[in-house]
Amino acid sequence: MKKFSLALAALFITALSLFSSCSSSSSASPSFPMMATVGGTAFEGTICLAGVVSSNLAITGSSTTGGVTGPPQINISVVNWSGSTGTFNFGAITAGSHFAQYIVSTGSVAKTTSSGSVTITDVSATEIKGTFNFTCTDGTAITGGTFTAQRQ
């Protein structure tokens, strides 16, 4: 399980570094935002990117400060994604399960899902839109999540 979690974390870090190298600096009103409430505090990811890696959809919303993209960030993974809209339920991270995670700061351990879901409402060649809510294994609640992700 630990190797699987490390592999997933490595996948998101790799995807984020690839995605962030393609992104421009953020503006006051981002075109591809991710927003949510994390434990009662507003989260605004100034850049939200989505890509498919080995048939798994990875969606990452993160902040950009001074041209550097990084935490806090929210990562969402939909395994064996067919490219369609729908609701995908989260559980604990196990092989073959959909999941999400919240990373508070660089070097911190990711808070991972115990329950929740993501609903993909719109898919086009250039973007993916949807909503999400989840509870982390430590009890942190991520609520009212929305995203418009730029497809990579």
C-alpha cells in the first residue's frame, strides 16, 4: 500500500510539473480556476489542469505565486476514465479506486480521501468542468468544490 501511495504521489508531482511548465502566470481572474472550502477556509486554485495518464484522469488545482505553481493544491484522480461525464465516488486510496487529496504546503504529507465524489459535468477538447466534495482520513472536509480545468 505504501508503494502504491508513493507511486500515486509521484504521478501527481510529475503531472503537476509537466502541467505547470505549460501554464502562464495567473491573473486576478483565472480562466481555469478550482475553488472549494477546506475545513472552513476558502481555497482558490489559480490554475486548474487536467490530463489523462494511462487511462486515468488527473485533475490538479493549485496556486501560483510569483510565477511559481505549487501548494496548497487539490488533486483528483478518476481511474479508467472513458472520457464521459458522470459522478465518480471516492474512497480510501487503493489500487483501482477514484480518490482525491489535499496538499497543504510543499513537503507536507497529502491528506487523502476517506469518502466523497467528483461530478464531471462538461467535457470538451479544451476543458473539463465539474464539482467535488470529500472528507479526508484526518476529518478535514473539502466542500463546495468547483473546477474548470484546462486539458493538457
